[in-house]
Amino acid sequence: MNERYHPFINRQAKTLDGIRLEVGANIVGVEDAEQAFGQGAESVGLFRTEMIYMQREQAPDENEQVCTYSKLLRLAENRSVIIRTMDVGADKPVDYFELEDEDNPFLGYRAIRLYPEFLDLFRIQIRAILIAACEQPASVMIPMVSCLDEVLWVRDVIHNVQKEMTQNNEAFGTIRLGIMLEVPSACLIIDQLADYVDFFSIGSNDLAQYFLAADRDNEKVSNLYSYLHPSFLRLLKMVMNETRRYQVWTGLCGEMATDPEALPLLVGLGLDEISLPGTIIPAIKEKLSHLASSDCRKLLDQAVVCNSVQSVQSLLKTFRSDFT
Ligand code: PEP
Ligand code: MG
């Protein structure tokens, strides 16, 4: 690691003018979290739990999951931990789900859309998180939500699980419920969703893919897939205006959070948190410490009226030489 970043490991993430932007970690397991905390992660913003379902013969049982989530919550001490429930399907295949091949897997049967069919597995995961939350409160995040009914359904499942656990005298802890904003339709009903969730996290990878109609993994359309597209920045700005209006905590956990060039735009958006791989956390905290939030807000206003990705990129370049 560059020497320059070292002092930032143990420093609180904030801008030059003292605005807090929590810098959390994206993790795939406990080891990953340990490393990320060693790099100064202030929270876990995204635990991609599908990784514990992949590359094995059957789903992890309740005990195994309780063990993983408890270890993680203990390790996190007082840092907040967002556990995303399994995001299986599309680019994350799991053989024992025996999902049929689809013509458009990214638009098909994945993530929350599988939960009604695989209700037992979803309930096991919720039970495991509730039990582990006896250590300290945990946050549960649902992937690929596209409408209010899905949120109401999830809340119902969680309430039923809690009711059963109470009847059986099983101890469980407090959880907060959040959803990923990664399907454009969800971004346009924040007023309706806000009453039923405790937090949002923008998944810029899928949100950009669905919003720009460009496959995130297809090189042939990579020129169209960019989180710097002015219309995508307008969408993010609109989302933040709405989540601010309804006072719901909002983070961002896709690739965009890993890009130091995009950081001034994220500050301009007024996010509560960004979540990224542990290894780059000190560099992002360092960059953040040079940014003034009022400059970043002006920059965002300029970026949303640009007419191409290239013009946003040149704007960011000029900003870099002006302000850092
Ligand atoms: C995203 O879509 O931005 C995201 C963080 O989720 P994943 O990359 O795991 O689909
Ligand atoms: Mg996603």
C-alpha cells in the first residue's frame, strides 16, 4: 500500500469540510471482513451471502449460517453489518437450485424472485440471521426488489418466523430490514417503499445495467454501460432527493464506489455510506479528505447536464486538477 494512505486506516472517513461518509466493506465471508476491518472498514455494507451457497452440493444449514453470521457480528463489534440475503441466479449460478436455462437470465428468475419457491431456504437464512443478531443488531438486505409487494411479502415471512420463534421460546435479536435499489422500477416508488424499510443501498452495477439496457458483462456494449452516463447520474440524484425527503438512510455498494474519480459525485449525492472492497478503503478515505462537499454538489449539478459520458469524464479530470 502507498505510504500516503497508511494514516487513513484508523481515521474516520470524512470530507475536508467535515461531512461524514461512512466507508464500509463488501465481503464474501468472515476472513474477508477481518481483512477489511484491518484496512479501516467502518462497517460491512454488503455481505454477498450467495457466496456461501456456491460451489457446494447443498445449501449451508442453519447451524453453519448462525456460526458464520455470529462470528462476523462479534468481529464487527459495534460496526454495523449489512447481510444481503442470497442473490442466486443470473451471473451467480448454484447447481442444486436446479434452475432452468433462460433466454434472459438477468431479466429472469433470480434473487428475491426465487424466495417463494425456495421458501425453506429463505426462512433458514432469516432464522440464522435472527439468532446471530443476539450478538448485536444486524441489518438484512434484500436483492433485486422491483415492487412494493415483494417487500410486504418479505416482511410477512420475517414476522411469521419471529412469531414462531417466540412461541418456541427461541432467542433472537433485533434486525433492520433494507433493500437494494438496483432495479429502476424500485427507484421510482421510494415514497411507497420508505414506509416499510429501514434503509436502502444502491447497487450501481445492476442499476446501471437495467437502466441503460446494457449487460454489465458484455464487452460489446461496454461503451454504453457506464455509471458516469449523465442520465444515470440524474437517476441517482433523483433517488437521493427522494430518500432524503423520506429520511431513509441510503448507501451505495456497486463498482461505482470503488472509483476514486467518481468519488466527488458520490459526495455530491449526499450518500450516508459507500461500500467497497477492503483493500482500497484507505485510498478512498484519503481522497475523501481532500474533497469539499459544496464543490462536489456543484460538480454533480454540472455533471447531470453534460451530454455524454466523455464530457462527464473531462469534467471530473478538470475537477481533479482544480481541487486535489
Ligand atoms: C450491484 O448490483 O451493484 C451489487 C452490489 O450487487 P452484485 O454486484 O452482487 O449484483
Ligand atoms: Mg446486484
